[in-house]
Amino acid sequence: MARFLGVDGGGTKTAFVVADEHGAVLAEATAPSLYAFPADAGLIRSVLRQGLDALGIEPATIDRAFFALPGHGESTPDLPVLERVPGEVLGHERYAVGNDMVAGWAGSLGGADGINVVAGTGSIAYGEWAGRTARAGGWSEVFGDEGSGYWTAVRGLSAFTRMSDGRLPRGPLHARIREAVAAPTDLDVIGVVVGEWAEDRARIAALSRVVVAAAEDGDAVASAIVEEAGRELAALVQAVRRTLGAEGVVPVSYSGGMFQAPLVLAAFTAALGDAVDLRAPLHGPALGAALLARRLP
């Protein structure tokens, strides 16, 4: 029986799947995120070894593997590290490396023509159409990642500060943020997020759930943030569609934790319009990576 390894390196965790030649899952595991800029060879090596150990499968028995790594192709100096380290861990060269956006597309659409948008800690869209490929977004949390968990959380934190000092009327978002960060006073949010959390990307992004919950409570400001997130994610899809030159009704799917919130999915769907065939994801990104491994020669 053939074994294909798929690895999806997200901003919050790294997911591992081993599948057979029919796409049936044989083993699954998770490990911490290996996201870092610049690429950290030691971190990548440690996370991959941890995940492979958790799978309980000898790397030598893996027929082919695909590593979907965040940041791949986005920093030329990092490419040698991202391309080399997986082979060091596997102990063989029957593998390929690509950006995690490709695994999202392969999982959600089963490798068929169409566009997938990822909205987790960060955000990015990727599509394939008639042999062409395109991406949009994924420009980092510093000046991009619109509609992502981090982007949503930062806007929620900004709204909290405005509610705190009177620039905005206080709604449910204010109390929810304060509770989520366990801050004794409003100003202590600075000490927690900037000091204690050291501006950790994943911890901040997790506050997006608080923003969504406040929107569900009827907070107008939080609702506006969620609506804008949906529009931004739809804009990524439309940008990829234009670049691909895809005409007619285009299959579109999605992946990432933001879409687990019905309000976000609804806002995204409304902003997409009618010229798409919106489909629920077939598989997760890690299995998508395993399907890509199955395609390797």
C-alpha cells in the first residue's frame, strides 16, 4: 500500500496527514506552528520531527510527500532552507515543497480548477484555471492579510481602545475583549498584548473569535468589522479570478478558522455575488497536501 504524506504549515499549528493511493486517511497528527520570518531551520526541523513522531510512521516508508509551508516563495533568501530541511527530516528526496495556499486549494476543491481562499491567522487566495495559476493576498500581517483572524482581531482591539476612551460608544465588544485578555483595567490590555503576549501573532489572531462573538451579541462596531472581513476575502477571490481570466461560473471554496464562524461565511458569500459556484471544502489542507504528494512523479 502506498503512503503519501501531506503537511500543512499554518500560522497557528502544523497539520500532518498520511493517506493511501485512494485518498483514505491512514494517520493524522498536529504540531506547533513553524511559521517564522526569516525561516528558522531549527524550528522547522523540530516541528516536522515532532509531527512525524506523532504519526507513528517511519519516514522511509513514505512514498512521496508534499510540504505546504507558509512563506514559501515569498522571500528568496529563505527558499534554500524551506526546500532543504524537509528532506533532512525525511531522510530521502521523494518530496516537494510549496506554499500553504496550494494545499488549501487542493483540499477544498480536490485539485480541480477553481479558487480557494484561506482565512486563518493570515489570509490568501489561490486558484488554477485551464493550466494557469494565480494568487492574491498573503502580504503578511504587517501590511496585508485582510479578512484574516489577525486582521479582524487588531481591528477589534482598536475598537476596544476607542470604546474605552470615549471615541466610540461602548458595546458588548468592550467587555468581551477585556475578559478575553484578563486585564484588570482597560489600560492593562496594553501590558497583556504588547508585554505578556509579546505581540504574538497567533494569540492576537485568536481574539477574532471575540470580535465575532460580540457581533453575534449585536455589537454594531464588531458587526461592521465582520462584514468588512467578508468583503476583503471576496475581493481576494475576485482578484485571482481576473488574473486567471476565468469566465463563466467559477468554483470557489474556502478554508481556515475564520470560516467556522457563520457570520463570516455569510458576509463572504454575500460579497461574492452570483457568478461563482460556492462549494463547501471537500477536505482539509493537510489532506490536500497529501493529494498533491500523490501527483508527484
